[in-house]
Amino acid sequence: MSNQLRFRSGQVFLHKLRVDSGTVIEAGDMVFLDTDDVKPASDFTFTTDLATTQANFAASFLGVAHQQSAAGETDDLSID
């Protein structure tokens, strides 16, 4: 298998979603919906085992962040 970069092409559908002021998200982070706001995958709580955690994350997965959100920012975030 080669180590070539792959680029996505085609139409992109961005959604603007709310982020809490204490949440830090970088462009390219996978994000999930936590109750009523967006959080990065690194903040997802590990449950009983890996398979269960992956299934729970998949159920709340939103997409990939297209922009960053620094601590203290509350502007809506573009998610693909």
C-alpha cells in the first residue's frame, strides 16, 4: 500500500454547529454531538470496551471540523 495523500473532491455540505467556550477544536478534528454542542473525538468518554466505545461514538459522530475553535470562542463551527 502506498503512502500517497488522498484528496476528497465533489460538493461539500458544511453545517454550522455550536461549540462551548471551554472546548478546543482544531481544523481536521473528528467531532461528535455531546447533548447540545460539538466536541472533539478526544473528549469522548471510553466505556466498557473498545467495541462498545466505537459503536457509541459512531452513533454521535457528526463529521470533520473545517475550522478551529480556540478556548473562549463561542462562534458556530463549520462541520463537514
